[in-house]
Amino acid sequence: AHKQVLAGKTVTITAGPTREALDPVRYITNHSSGKMGYALAEAALALGAKVNLISGPVSLTPPTQCQVYGVQSALDMHQQALALAPQSDIFIGCAAVADYRAADIAEQKMKKQGDELTLTLVKNPDIIADVAALTKQRPFTVGFAAETQDVATYAKGKLRNKNLDMICANDVAKQGQGFNSDNNALTLFSAEGELSLPLTCKHKLALTVMENIAAKLI
Ligand code: PMT
């Protein structure tokens, strides 16, 4: 059994991809499987927390003791996150949120047209930045950064620009880690510095991440 360092704390975690509809049968999404976010939920439970899991569409079974909020689009996830964040001690944005959605969702299935088709996309709200911008009841806010180059530079930029307390950076260009893998490696950045967590299974990694967050709350 683990030391119950998160007893009495509420942790809200976003996980998985978002799905941005184009018409009734098509959507834009990404390769997030939800494995990292679900492992964080499991780790937070193991450390004694109450856990809210806001999940995009994935094919995983969530831990039975957590409260699951299923969502599809970034707008759905944004609404659910802002509803739960003020009653949370810790908020972790592990979801791979689509940065853009279709400007208009076609009501009927789009017909095949000419040789080119142009889609107009509009920016989605930044969920984690809006959570971190809460002035009352702001949780300890942890983001993830999925990068394919200059990982540390981009991650530190997101830590600062989104006003986060911590960011967990992963190199998603490397084989055998990141999106849809059972394993991952992370570097945690915060105001105090950085900590590298080498490649291991997402379950073990998630426990180390949650223990690090718990240590920062005290
Ligand atoms: O789900 P798996 O297959 O296990 O893969 C895990 C993972 C690679 C998806 C995960 O480890 C990860 O990196 N998640 C974040 C993916 C991502 O979208 O990163 P980003 O660098 O684009 O976004 C930075 C941060 O802003 C993230 O905390 C993200 O949740 C958040 N964000 C982004 C856009 C947006 N509109 N709203 C947000 O809150």
C-alpha cells in the first residue's frame, strides 16, 4: 500500500483526445489513447485522492473508484473542466485537446465535391490556461507538453504562458513512448527547476508524477 499523501484531496484529470465534428459522420482527432491520463487517475486514487476523470473518447476501462465524465469535443471538455476545477485541489491536463475545430459543423453529410476541399477551422479555448486563470479556488494546475522538437524550450514556454504550476513534457517523436504507447518518459518543469523521469511504464511514471505533485502541495 502507498502512503496516502493525497488523502482528503480532490484531483481532476483530463485524458484522451477530443473529437471535433465536421459533419454527422466525420471528425478531426489525434492519436491519444488515454493511457497516460488513466494511469494518473489510478495513481491519484492509490495515494488516497478523490478523482474526477474527464475523458475524451477512448477504449479503456476507467478505475472503478473515480467519477468519470465522458466528453467528445474540446468545447465539451472545457465546460466540464471549468465546472470541476474550482472544487479541485489539483487539476491535471493530460488530454490531447484539439487546438482548432470546424468553423461550421455541416448538418448533413458533406457531398464529395471537386478535387480540392478547404476546411475553415477556428481556435478552441485553452482549457488548462482558463483553469490556471481562475482567481478564486484556483487548483494546483499541471499541464502536459507534447513536443516533437526543442522539448524543454517549448515546455517552459507553455509553463509560463499558461501560468501553470508544473508542466510534464514528453518527446512524442521518439519511438516506444508518448501517444498510444504503454511506456513514457517525462521531464517535469516548475518554478523550482526540472526533474527527468526516464522511460518506464505509464503506471509507474504516473505514480512518480503524482508523488511529486503531492510533495509540492505541502
Ligand atoms: O493518451 P496517451 O496515448 O497515453 O498519450 C499521452 C499524451 C502524449 C497525450 C500525454 O502524455 C500528453 O502529452 N498530453 C498533452 C497533449 C497535448 O495536447 O499537449 P500540447 O502541448 O498540445 O498542450 C499543452 C497543454 O495544454 C496540455 O496540458 C493540454 O491538455 C492543454 N491544452 C491544449 C489545447 C487546448 N485547447 N486546451 C488545453 O487545455
